[in-house]
Amino acid sequence: MQATADLPLWAAILVSLFLLIGASLALIGAVGFLRLPTFYERLHAPTLGTSWGIGGVMLASMIFFTVTSQRLVIHEVLIGIFVTVTTPVTFMLLARAALHRDRVAKNGKAPAKQDGP
């Protein structure tokens, strides 16, 4: 494995770019989570922040370790798959639980129930 200082310029630029993109998306998701007023509105921002943010960090990691170890490193793809699959499902279950809780409590925070076609 090469030293980090020996990383070629093109690889360093790509790694830096993907790290900045991933960190920026994660930050946008966190800020959206803090600024949106209701629980239901807060669900969307962290999902995008974690899914797309982890994608940028994952690509940066894959490029860095592929170049420094001089072999193809794709272990991070599993992390990306698990995060991409589990995060939206988790937030959907949280939303359904909160919706059920708010409708049973009849506190007016829940969206109105839609009648089907």
C-alpha cells in the first residue's frame, strides 16, 4: 500500500471532490432536519442526506483505496447498498407509526386520511 502523500493528483482531486459532495449532502440533510417544523416534513431531508451523502463518501473511499493499494477495492458497495435499502424503509416505518399515533390521539398533527379510488 502506498503512502497517502504518494496519491496521484487526479486521484486526490477526485477523492476530495467526492468527499466534499458527500459531506455537503449530509450537512444539507442535517440542516433540513433541524429547520423543518413538523415530524412529517422532517422525514425527507435525512433520507436524502444519508443515501446520497454516503454515496459521495463511498466513492471517495473506493477511489482512494483502489489507487493506494493498486487493486480494485469495492467493499464499500455493500455499505452503500445496505444504507440505500434500510434508510428509506426505516423512515417509512417511523412515519407510519407516528401517523397511527397521531390519528389515535386525534391531536390534529396527522395528515387527513385519503379515501381510495
